[in-house]
Amino acid sequence: MAAVLEGLEPEEAAAAAEDTIRRAAEAVDAGPRAPPLLPGHQLNLDLYPRGCHRLLHLCAQQPQQLLQVEFLRLSTHEDPRLLEATLAQVPWSLLHLRSLVLKGGQIRGPLGACLRGTLTTLPTGLSGLAHLAHLDLSFNRLETLPTCIPQLHSLDALLLSHNCLSELPEALGALPALTFLTVTHNCLQRLPTALGTLSTLQRLDLSENLLDTVPPEIGGLSSLCELNLASNRLQSLPASLAGLRSLQLLLLHSNLLTSVPAGLAHLPMLTRLDLRDNQLRDLPPELLDAPFVRLQGNPLGEASADPLSPPDTPEVPEMPRLFLTSDLDSFPVTPHGCSVTLACGVRLQFPAGATTTPVTIHYRLWLPEPGLISLGPHDFLLSGVLELKPHGVAFQQDVSLWLLFVPPRTRRCREVVVRTWSNSIWSDLETHLEEEAPKRLWARCQVPHFSWFLVVLRPVSNACLVPPEGTLLCSSGHPGVKVIFPHGATEEPRHVSMQVVRMPGRELQALLGEPEAAVSPLLCLSQSGPPSFLRPVTVQLPLPPGVTGFSLDRSRLHLLYRAPPEATWDDITAQVALELTHLYARFQVTHFSWYWLWYTTKTCVGGLARKAWERLRLHRVNLIALQRRRDPEQVLLQCLPRNKVDATLRRLLERYRGPEPSDTVEMFEGEKFFAAFECGIDVDADRPDCVDGRICFVFYSHLKNVKEVYVTTALDRETQAVRGQVSFYRGSVPVEVPQEAEAARQRKGADALWMATLPIKLPRLQRSEGRGQGAGLSLVPLNLGDADTGFLTQSNLLSIAGRLGPDWPAVALHLGMPYRELQRIRHEFRDDLDGQIRHMLFSWAERQAGNPGAVGLLVQALEQSDRQDVAEEVHAILELGRHKYQDSIRRTGLAPEDPALPGTSSSQISEPAQA
């Protein structure tokens, strides 16, 4: 009323409302008889003229039949004052309505368009409709959602189409029973994050609005079957849409989309994906060939054009944004700042004023090697190594850095940190995690300098600054672990840190052969400053599981001590006074190290503790060697945790065949080992990770430990098949290579270098079938690249072709090949996927012969197609070529030595101090 009776005093507005109601009641009494209730307890007042007058009359008479109404319809094409006064007079709390329709649209304009009603708000009394399941407010003038709607907890369907809503409130998430929501033809510019909490929502229509983005929380709509986002201004979609496992219909036509998440192709229930009339120039191959996708009206395969600014558009100063391709390894930074996205997925943001003079930043992504990284005994590597130069450059403001990392299997009592090389030591930066998708995580930190950076998963570290007055340090992940610093323990404030690691009880009992053995969490304490404290510090550890302080046998309780980097564990039970409570053990120390509380019948437990601690660091892995079904010369070697073997084999079954995985092998994080082909089989590639015929691996539990190589043999395969093997070694290959059976008997040896042997079979060649490498290719030998950047040989291209698989159309489009040519290749090699890939790659390579930038184009296309694994292999091959070329130049004295790596000299790489 206040909005309708604008300009009147409160007393005048109330008088005007009462006068309106009185005249309406008199008009009803003088008019025809009110319509009776229709069958089914329905009251349809939108079908009769002057519906508000009739509803007011029924409210004044208070007939019993009004209280039985379950379905009420009322037109909003009424005088605004009368409509608001009528809705305020209805006794909503007494009604048992299940459906309420207050909509316009019944009257059409001169051109035939439906006109909106006059409804601008709803009375708060509607919140008393406890049974209301259907509410239709379409074709009105609502600018904000009435506050009474989120209180209708039984609401099943809400229709808000053709209104003036610019946003939806967060309170919309308080409708737990909502299954249908339509807000089409409004002015929505953003969506509430609480929308993702509507777990029962099945149909959502947000078409014909002004949406630029969709919040990633929309991926929480687990029951959603239909989603309509057509005719908005969307330029991208959140990757969380791939989590809508119940989605059947997804309408995205008439937007500004330039990319679509590839995960949409794997939605199990999706029957239609409408992407018509967008700005899509390329698509993931899974969507490009899907029969349920509609793509008309997109510039697929066309080169992107520079957007033209409309005339008289004021220029808004904003931070420059740079997107680097794979052929660039540097970028400029000015005092104005910039936001940079590297080809490897790393993002940096330089704020304005970060540097006072222009500076050129160089970057490089290194493959992880034990000599280049620093891992503690209980750390796990989650990313590659990023190098930013110039090293040690000082910025006026901190630079923000986002690093992609592999999501760990579990983060219980562990934390993700960015580790960097600074002042000749590795240190951890304060890190924040940002989730873009369930499997796409960023580690964000503020970079104080430029050096080497990597992402590590470590046990939760608790730290504090100990003042002379004393303090208390508690473990955040393990209640009961505490360190108490008394007054006077130190003269100068010093930093102390604590890490706690648990030992699984079953592992220990199996190791000791004692079902009642138990250990407390392992406590790792470190400090800065002098090695000892001035006064004893009290340490509290929980007693081992199943042990209480009032019933334990003290002769079985052992307190063990270890001072890194020593590997020995000493029993110091007799040297300290153990104070026992019902749940805890307390003791005092004067310097920090590692402490471990054991409960066992064994008398000498130092050696057992060393074995138990090593068991904490071990990973149980399997080795696999698979051959491509259509090209047995291509062998995939992989080392992966034991729990991932079955899923990996199922995923690779259609493309590869091979023996059963090896027996379980135990490895440490970051351990290096080798694979060697034997019995007449050799590696047919000049690979940077191949030394004397052995393929080098470094095992990291959370990264991909996979190699794909071509093999060959000097034996005559036209007369017989060749049976050989691939063996895995921890060190150099023995001079006398044992046969498979003999090696299997020797595997139990404690110090044996041999780990596993798997058979490899190269079938007999048939000339008529032409199953050799490059069959059907009438190309002269190719060499892409040059001496400075390195070469890609024909063998290298065959290896790359074998790795692409179903991703080859995306790579071809990024290489600039026309879409029609892709269709022709598919038609000519309908039943031969390998033939499609090889023909595409070699026909492109033949056209690029002599072009020094061809290799860079290939790497860029691989990265843009999300095949970073193949791009990294190409980088490694090129790096080998560059090193060979530089070595030849260096021998002539024409080039200086390379700068030293972290912890290295100018001549060789040495490992930095391990944490």
C-alpha cells in the first residue's frame, strides 16, 4: 500500500484503503450472485470480471466453503490499491490452500502481447500457508522476491516468469521441497550460491535473463533433470555442471559461450545438449561426436577475430591480462601490473606498483627429480616444479601465484602447502586452496621472491613463537598431543613447530607378530635458535590405543628417541621420568627431536622402530606393461599404487593388451628405478629418459608414473614371433640377465635390485597385412624442428600419434586443420582409429616440413587439447636435442655453462638438503 498510495500521509492512506474495500463490498452486494465453488475445492476468480470484489465479499461473509478452498486463482489485472487491499484482507492462516495462482497475462496489448499484472509484493500473512505446494506469480511487476516465499517450506513449484527480478535472495535455499523453479524473462544478473542447496530440485528454467556467470555451487543440484540457461550472456560454464548425474536436458543456446566443460559428455542420463548460436570455435572431441549435441550457428573451426568495440564506448582502465602460448617462456611486467596465465596452467597476478621499472619474467616447468626437489620422510609431491626468473628479484608488493596440483586421496591430518627454494633452503609458504571443480584444485600463495616452487602434501604442522614467559603448543589434528613451555625456558623468543604422524595398528601388529602391540602417534619437534632450552619442556603424548595408565605393564612401555638425520632409534625410557595418567604420558626434555611411545613385550625395540618407521613411508605399487592391440611395437609402462590397478586396467582394456600386473613392489616417495627390455627387444627411440637402453622412472604416489615407448628387435619377425620381457630394476641392470623363472625365485632377496619381470611379445610380421610401423604411409622421413630447439623424428611422431587416442580431432583443430578434412579422414579410415591419427599427424607434418616453428605449434595444440602429458614428453625430447646441440657448442668454447640449479654447482646437480 505504501508504494501504491505514494504521496499520502499514513492516516490518509489507511482511510483510502478502507474506502476502496467498502466500495468493493457494496459493488458485490449490488451485482450478480458470487460464483459457487467448483468441484475439487477450486475457486477460479480469474475467469470472472472484478475477481477482487468477489474475494472481498467472501472474506467479509466468512462462509465455511471458503475455508475448504485448496486451489485459488486470481487475476492481477486490477487496480493496484484494490489488489493490495484484497490480499491483505484474506485470512491466509485459516485457509488450507495447496495451489495459489496470482498472475497476469490474461489481457493482451494492441500488438497481441500478454500484459503484465499490477502485483508488486505479497502480504506477510501468506507465510502461514503451511500446505501450499504450488505458487504462480508469473506476468507481474515483482522487482524483489517477497519475503514470505522462503517461509513456505512445503512449496513444490514456484513460477516467477515475466517479472522484473534482478536477483534472487540467498534465502531461496530454505525451500527444502522445491522441485520446479522457473524465472524466465526477468532481469537476473547473478544467481545466489544457496541455489546449490536445493537438492530436490528437478527442473530449473533461467532462460531469457542477463546472466554472465553461473555459480559453481549449481553442481550441488543432485536431482536436477532439466536445466535451461538459454538466451543469457554466458561466456563460460563452471566445471561443476559435470557433476549433475541426473541431468537429461541441458539448453544453452543463444549465449556467448567460447568453451564447454568436457565432462558434460560423460553425464550418464543426458539426452540433449543444445549449444546452438554461441561462439564455440572448438569443442572437446567427446562432445564433437556425441549424437545428442546441437551445434548449429557456431563458428567451429574458424579463426578467432578481434572483438570490435562499439563507437563512443569509454575506455575503462583495467589490469592487462596475458595468456601465454607454449612457445613463449617469458613475459613483460610493467609498474601498472598484469594478470598472466601460463601455458602450463600456472597463473600469476602482479598488482599495480609491484615493480617500479619494467622487468621481463622467464619461467620453466621442470619434471620432478629427486635432485631438484625436497621431500620430508612423510611428504607427498602433488605437482611439477615451476621455476621463475630472475631469482631473488624483490617486488614492492607480493605477487599472487596459483599452482595446479593433483588432488590427494585423503587430507585427514594433512595439509597442502607450496614449497619454495630461498636462501639455500626449502621453506613452506602460507597456502590457500581454491576449488574450480571436484578434480581441479589450485594452491594460492603470496610469493615474496622468484625461485623454484612446488606443491607438497605434508602432515599438519603447528607452530608458535615461544616467549621468555612460556606458552602452550597443541596439535590441531591430534587432540592430546601438547608441549608446555615453562617460564624462563628461553631468553630470546624462538620458533618451534610440531608434526604428528599416526601408525596403523594392523601394520605394527603384523610387523611385530604381536596382537597386543600398540604405538602412540609419532611426534616430530623442531626449533630455531640454540639446541637446548634453559628449563625442561613438558611433552604430553596419548597412550597407545587400548592401553590405560592404571592397567598397563610399565615393563612393556618404551619411549623411543630419534635425532634426524640419524636413522637409529634409542630407548630413553630409563633416562626420563614418565608421568602416567589414565590417557596420557608426560615427560620432560631439554632439546627437540622425534619421540615415539611403544607398548610391546619386545625388549630391544630400536630396530623394530626403524622398520615400522620405514613401513610408514612405503607405498605398495604394481608395475604393468601393456601393448597396443593394433600396434604391438608400442608399449605402455606404468607404475601405480596397488589400489588403482583394477580401475586403470579396465580403462585401458579397449586399446591395450598385456600380462597380469606384477606382484606388489614396495617403494618410497621419490624413489628412482629403471625399466629394461631384454631377450632381443630394444627401445626404438632417442629418448631423454633412456640411458643405455633403460627407461628411467621416478615414483610419486600422486602423479602419473607412465611411459609409452616404441620397441624393436634385430631378429627376423617375418619368420617367427619374438618373445622377450621388460624387467624393472632399482639400480643398474645386472651383467647376467636372469631368465624370468630364475628371477622370480630371486625376487625375495632383501637387497636384490630386480623388482619385477613382465613378458612382451612382438607377433610375426605378415607382408600382405603391412603391420609394420608407419604402414600405409608413403612419406619420406620427417624431421620437424631445428638444431637450436631440437628435432622430432618420424619415430617420435609415431610415438605421439600412439598417445593421442580419441583426443586427435581436438588436436587437429588446434593445429589449424579444417573441419571438413577431419570429416574426410574419419570417412577414409572408418574402422581404424590408429590410421585416422597417423594420417592426420603425418599429413600435417609433411606440410610443415622446413618450418622452424612447427614443433611449437604441435606443443601448443597438445596443451590446448588438455594433453599436457604428451606435451611434456615432447618438451623432454626437445630438451634432449637442445642439450646435445649446446654440448657440441660448449666443447668448442662458444657458449658459457648453464646457471646452477637449486643446491647445485655449475657443473653438476647435487641434491639439496632433505627435510
